[in-house]
Amino acid sequence: MRKVADNRYRAEIGLYFEDFNVGDVYEHRPGRTITEADNIQFSLLTMNQHPLHCDAHYAAQTEFGKPLVNSGLTLAIILGMTVPEISGQAVANLGWKDINLTGPVFPGDTIYAESEVLALRPSKSRSGQGIVTVRTIGTKQDGSTFMTFERSALVHSRETARAGAANY
């Protein structure tokens, strides 16, 4: 919260560059239960017509025995869960790497995320901003890991955030 006047505060999302420390781990909450409708709508919206995501009869005949949640959807949800802490003050996402899908997610599963700060460095080209690199892990309600990835974001310091959003 940022004080904007006497007895008046404005909510802020995300940490500033100077708030991060290498080794810190953020448990992102709340979790998200993925529904069958989420899976089908996302799959069809993104033109992913693989029957494993939207044809229960087909999916029943596979090794999984039921539809799988589209991995693009799980990536998007896990990434979104990290925004309040990791990139709410970001200028830009700089990239993702080493995206690993290590287990299946099914409709009805609840997923959670946590991120560990791996590296920090001041930006060489943007004074007052810095690059934050994290490893994010996606887990299901039973504690099993189904996804990991690393990402980097260019994040404002308090000073540059205030200067860029003085009236927001």
C-alpha cells in the first residue's frame, strides 16, 4: 500500500527491484482448481484441437484414461499466479527458459506455484531498474510437481515506478 493522502492509501501489486533477495522463495496463493470448461475453452480458443484435451471418449482410450489439461493453460495460470509478487512492478517480461512439463494435470486438479529468486542485477541500459530471474515450480494438490520454468523480468525500483506512474 502506498499513502497518497491523509488517511488514503492505494493498493500496489508486485515487489520493487530492491525488495528481492537471491534465495527468497514466494509461495503464490490462492491456488486454482482447473475445470473441464476451462480446459476445453482454452484449447479451442488457442486452436489446439488435440482430442486429448477436448474429446473424453478419445482420452478414455489413452494411457491417461481421461482428458488432460492443455499445458498452455497450466503455464498461463502458473505464470499469472506469480504476478502479484514477481512481475507486478515489471516493465517487461524478458523471457522464459527451461520449461519442463513433468507430470499430467487433469480437470478437477488444484494447482499452486512457488518461485525462488535465482539472480538479480541492475539493468545496464535502464537506470533504476533491474533484472530479476526466478525459478517457478507448479505443484498439484497432492504436492507433486508438474511444471518448472525460469523467467526473467525487468522490474522497476520504487524511484522509477513513482516517476512513471505519478498519477496512477
